[in-house]
Amino acid sequence: MGRIKLILVVFVTVFTMQKTLVAQNKAEKKPNILWITTEDISPHFGCYDDEYAYTPTIDKMAKEGVLYSNAYASASVCTPARSSIITGKYASSLGTQHLRAHTTLSKDVKCFSEDLRESGYYCLNFNKKDYNFSAPEAWDYDGFAPYDSLVVNNLANLPKDKPFFCVFNMFLTHQSQTRYDKFQLHTINSLLPPEARHTPDNVPVPSYYPNTPKVRENLAALHTQITIMDMWMNEILKQLEESGLAENTIVFFYSDHGDGLPRHKRWLYDSGTKVPFIIKFPKKYQYLSGVKPGEEKSDLINFVDLAPTMLSITGCEIPENLPGKVFLGAEREKRDYTFSIKDRIGENIDFSRSVSDGRYQYNRNFMHNKARMPWCEYSEPTPIRIELRKLDRADKLNEQTGWLMQKSKPIEEFYDIQNDPYQMKNLVNDPQYHKKMEEMKSILFDWMIANRDLSLIPEPYMRGVSRDLSPLDAFADNNVFPIKKILSIADKNVRGEAHLKALIAGLSDASPIVRYWAVMGISSLENNNQSTLALLKGLLKDDDSIVRLAASESLVKIEKSRDAIQVLGELLIHENIVTRFYAARVLIEYRCNLDDIKGKINDSRDIEPAFIPTRVYRTSLDEALQKLEIRL
């Protein structure tokens, strides 16, 4: 008996010592973490089987690290994607989904780097945040660093008693940097070694682009910028090795979304949301990956997974309200589906959602009446955009190359990515895929409800109600935001006469959001009769401006209603500047007769709004008013 007691004492002592040592090791050996992020690129690298790419640094990093082949951005444009990355929550849950619109963050949400700081990490951010909200507590240091001095002038001089977490953003591949012509391309190529030069002659051209010199030049320019970025990556990783920091630093490399080209960035296809994602682990931290160096992982990753993963591998507690999955370390979880969002981008109002399991993708376009590639002031200088618009005017595009020039979108899209990697064949009407499509639609809608998708709330209403509050907090109450009812009525949009009774009932609902979607549903009917038009005309006097806006848009679309234009004129001087902007966009989109509202257009700029949530709305409104004034 005494021997058994002795064995038990020894066992408990050894077990306690092991736990203590593990705890000490965790405290003493927390890894440094360096994120090197780039902008606006899809996986155009040799390690991702792109034969046209010249990316020796990233390819070497993949051989020595782990390449993730199914990593997805949570949004198809930078600001909402970045707000998801830093908070671990979908932008559509926070109210940060629109580009750009500064938002108040809920007190229940914070940047995960704040938790890292509290746990002893020194946190730095260089060259870009772009979260759509202020984050004064996120970083110990937030500033600028040139590519050639990140390590030697910054990381090598950090406090030695703290691990660091550093985000370093490279701008070289941003869409604004890839717009050069063949002469600039020739000049840049002359500065590069022969093996690194990209010529337009043999660049691969996707089937949705016309194979013209201008298109090939733009694609070659993109690949050239990726190669230049790869060269700077080599310098950063070389300095990391020379400084001695590499042996204790986990290095991440990824892009914020797809290429800054038409049908990529701003679109919810793999070309817009699937990103390169590679992690290089020092030998002592390789176990976190669960695989050997050089292996590829096909697990689905979404940007919302980064926050809980960082918290997990650094020993921090993961908040219960984070929807993401941990993909490194002992707490790894498999993700079955990845979700992405698209909302207003600049002056272009839109609302689409997608879900993918890596093989199949389902998209729901809630504003199907919007053009596939609407005019966008910022993106129009892109050479491929210019070429597409020129060829479209000359009627020289075919069914595939003219895809982007279509004036509307289908309400639903369903793709077999494995057999249709460019996602050009919409299978929504193919009976053999109906069951799978309905399954994924149900998963998408459940996700929207669980994450309380704030885009079901028209942006002017969301801003008007929340004002200085967080939209997440302002619409937390189901009495204010009855999301299931709203999603149900929104899904009836363009579903045909069978849902007319439900839509008409929605017009008198207590919720202005329900009334808004009911109006949009009725306006989408192919044959509106006098009775439905009368219902819409009655709502021009609705108590809520967002319903009057929806009714006005519907009536100018259906019959260029003079009364509706008058209401839009009144909305141009509404106290809510976001409402003014939306009214101006309707007047522009439907080329309304402006004779009766000249005075309202002139007054819109001068009358001070009750609140200005961010100056981007003022800028967007001014640009819209300028377009209207040109037509006066």
C-alpha cells in the first residue's frame, strides 16, 4: 500500500512539474508573428501552378512552409475584408460592410491585437489599416516603413523582453499600380533581369476577357508588379534571417482579396475572394501547422478565422462571440463552408452574398437589377475596363467576353468550381443541382440570420437610426430588426406573382425595413397593374424616408413618374446625408427629368445635414450632384 502511495505521489509530482514546465515554456517561448500582406492579387504564383508567374521567393517560402489552397477573403474589397481580419467578425455584422463609411464599433467588439497587447505582445502595424472604424488601442505603434528597412530599422530594435506581432502591408500590387501601358511595361522590364520579365505576347487570358493587346498588356503589368513584390519579399525575409529573428518568427503571407481587375476585386467569384495564403514556421513551431514543411493544405480558411487562430496560438482566451475557426495548433477546427460579402462600393450600391464549400458556390444577388460592371470613377482608368467599354460600344464582344457588360444580374447563381473554374456556367436552372443549391442557400440564409446581416437594412436607414451608436448595438433588438421576417420578404424579390399576396401584406408592416423590401419586390414584377402601381404611389407619402425612397425608385423605373421625381427632390434635402446620396443615385441611374427639382439639386449641397457619419458621404453626394448639375 505504501509503495502504491509512493508511486502516486511521484506521478502527481511529475505531472504537476510537466504542466508547470509547459506553462513556463508557453510564457517564455511565445513566437513572434509577422504578417506580410499585399493587395489586390489572386494566387498568381508558381507554387499555385501559375506557369506564367515568376515568383521565386514566394515559391521558396511555400516549399519551406505550408501553402493553403483554399483561403478566402470575407469580402471582395479591402475595407470590409480588413475590418473582418482585425476583429474576427464579419463586416456585415459590424456595420463596416460598405466602402468606405466610418463606423462606431460596439463596445463588445475589439481588435484581437488588443488582447495580444494585454498578454505581453508588442504590436506594430505598418502602411495601412483601412478598417472603417478607429482603433486607437489596437497597436503599440502604427506608422510607415519602407520595404527595405522594416527589419533593420524596426523589428530588430524592438524590446527584447516581449514577443512581437507585426502587420506589414505592401502596396505594390494594388490596382492603381497595374494600370501602365506597353511603353511603361517595356521601361520596367528593361530594369528587371531577363527571367523576371513579363511580355504581353504569351500572358494567359481568361475566357471572360477579349484577347486583345490592351487586355494582355494590363495582365502582363499585373504579373510584373507581383514579381517586383516578390523581390521585395526576398529582401524582407533575408533581413529577418540575418537579424536572427527568423528562428523565432512565424511569417504569414496573404493578399486582402483578388486581383484589382474587372470580375476579380469587387466580385464574389473565386477570382475575387480566393487569395494566396502561405505560412512559414520556424522548426520549433512547425507542430502548429499539423503537417510537414512543403506540404499543401486544402482546408477552407476565411479571414474571420485569423483572429481566433492568433489568440489560440499565443495562449489568449478566444471570445465566445467570434464566428471564426482556429486553423493552427491544438484547437484546430475544420471549416465546412466559407462566406463572402459584397455591398456598396464607392458610388455603386449593391448587396450580394456567397457561400462555398470549395467545390460548389451559391450566390444570392439581392439587388439583381444592378449592372454587372457599373461605372466606377475610381476603377474606370483600368485598361481592361476601358477596352471592354470600347468593344461593347462597337458591338464586338461575344457571349463570354460581353458577360461583364450585362445590365443586370441573375438573382441566384450556382457553380461547380471543379468543372467550371472561371464560374461562367450558372447551373441554377439545372435540375440535377437543385437539391444541392437549395441546401447551400439554406446554409447561407442561416448564416445571415446567425450573424445578423446588417445589409438587410438599407444603408440610409442604418445610418439614420444608429448615428453615433454602433449599428451592431442599434439593431440588436429583434423588435427593431426582425431579421427572419426581413430576409423572408427580401427573398421574394423577383420570385414572381406567386408571392404578390405576401409582398402586398409587407407594404403595411410595422417595420419600415419590411416595407422597403416589399416595395422592391413589387417593383420587380414583370407586369405591374394599376392596383399595384396605386399601392406604390400611396407609399410616396410613407412616414419613413427609406420607404419613400424605395417607392420613388420603383415608380421612376416603371413609368418615370413625375410625382416620384418630386419626392426624390425632397429627399435631396433630407436631414440624413446618406438618404440624399441614395436619392441622387436614383436620379442619375434612371436619367430622370430634372426640370421640376432644379432648386432641390442646388439646395442639397448647401443645407447642413443633421449628422455627417463620415466625409465619404459628403464627397459621394458632391460627385453625384455634379453629374446632375451637368444635365440641368
